[in-house]
Amino acid sequence: MQRRRIVFVVFDGFQALDLVGPHEVFQHARTPAGAYDCQVLAAVAGPVRSSSGLPLQAGHGVADLDPHGIDTLVAVGGNGVDEAAKDGTVTGWIAAAGASARRVTSVCSGVFLLAAAGLVEGRRVTTHWSRAEQLARQHPGLRVDCDPIFLRDGRVWTSAGVTAGMDLALALVEDDLGRDVAHAVAQELVLFLRRPGSQSQFSVPLWSRQPSTDPIRAAVSAIHADPRARHGVAELAAHAGLSPRHLQRRFTAELGTPPAAYVERVRVEAARRALVEGDDPVEVIARRCGFGTAETLRRSFHRRVGVAPSEYRDRFRSIEEYA
């Protein structure tokens, strides 16, 4: 059995789920073909406190753990990352470990540690959306894209915040051991099997407020159940049991966006998934997702995403991008 050595780097004020989520994914990925040995490193071995106050016992410090022979280096994020990035002993160890590791990865703001160690210069990276501007300002040599939940540029993998670290870990397991193993891990942990890295940090559940009344919930449910159906104000009003004028007013008040804009965004999200997960032509996806024509999809897609559908597909087609 091949055993891959995974080292997580933590610090005072780390985000607990950035560590625990990926750690659990790796620990559940045990097959006759391979498994993972996970180690946790801090500046000094011993107790480390997370940003939520949850204590952790780091098994290793930089003075006692060999930085060579690591398969995958994982820098976690958290509120304490700015101070940790100033610690030369930690970033020096990360630089040495990252120089020989097969993969260099980060969860959330952990990319600041990789940047301080000089491991991601010139790379395309992501982080939690709230940290993207700071990352670009402090490290202008990086190409910061805060939209995807995770992405790959060569041997460097970076992810957005918190739960996105589990998506990243599932992608790494799939890269190592195959889709069947990743699927089994996802089933065991009751996870969505590998949300594609192309999925936006600003997807529908995040950019939209949730409806507060049953009539608007019914309208929203109808949109998500079948994005390609007719979802004009009259149709949505029928689902909600309201007059069209009343529906328009209450929908906008509860969700912060008019019905037509909401419908467009849901359809764009559906098109994003279809572009990454299948081979259908843009024209077919446009009809399936409710746009009618490829040109209508292209206009909406460019307005919402900033690139053409074909370019988006090329960029995010699989976890092998930028390999």
C-alpha cells in the first residue's frame, strides 16, 4: 500500500474546520491502493488555539519535523494567518517543505502562508472572497481569482473558505485514488461529491437572501425545480397564489432582487454546472437552462460571469486544468 504523507500547518487563531474537514476526508480514504498519513505542524509542538477557542494539540513543531518527503503540504487559514505569515521560522519551513512536496495546497486564507514562503508567485490562486483584495494588494505577483471554490495551477491547489477545503480534499483524493474512492468518502461523510472547483463562491444560496414567507418560497422553489420553464411574473404569481403586482413587490422585498434577475442568475448557475460536467454544445445547454438561444445565454453569461461560456468551459472543465 502506498502511503502519502500529508502535513497540515496550523497557528494560533487558525480556522478549525480548515483543518478538521480535509483531515477527515483524507483519513477516510483508505484503500488497498493507498492511504494517507496526516501530521499537524505548528511553530512549536503542543497546544494551539483555534479562532473559535477550540484547542488542538499539534504533534510537531518546525524544529522536529523533516520538511522533506512530504506528498501534500496543506496551509490552513484563519484570523491568525497575518501574524503567522510574519513568523520567519514557520514560513521558512513551509518554503523548504513546499520546494520538494509533490503538491502545495491551501485552504481559505492559508494561501497567505504560501505567498509569504514564495511558493505561489505568478500562480493563479483563490481564497475566501473577503480576503481577495488584501491578497492581491499584498502580493501583486499573484493572479487572484476569488470566484471559484477551488482551483489548480500546476502542483499548486488553493481553495476558498471553510467547507471548500473539504471539496478540495475530495478533489485531491480523486486525483490520487480515482473517482470511486472519492465517491465512497463523500457517501461516508454525507458530502456532495466534489462540487466542481468552478462553482462560484457567490452561487445562488450565498448571493440571495432566503424568502421569509410561504408564497415566495413556492415561487423560488418552482424556479430551482425547473430553470428552463416559463418563469415570468404571471407564472410565478400563480405558483405563489398572489397577483402579479403583489408577487413582484413581495419577491423583491424578501430576496433583494426582482424576479427576472433572480431567474436569470439561477439559469446561469445551471449553465455553469452543465458546461463543466458534460459535453453538450452551448446551443443545447442554452435550451435546457431556459435561455432559448445560445446568443441569449452568451449575453447573460458574460454579464454575470464576465467570460464567454466556451472560455468558462475551457478554464474549468476538470480538476486537471493547469496541470
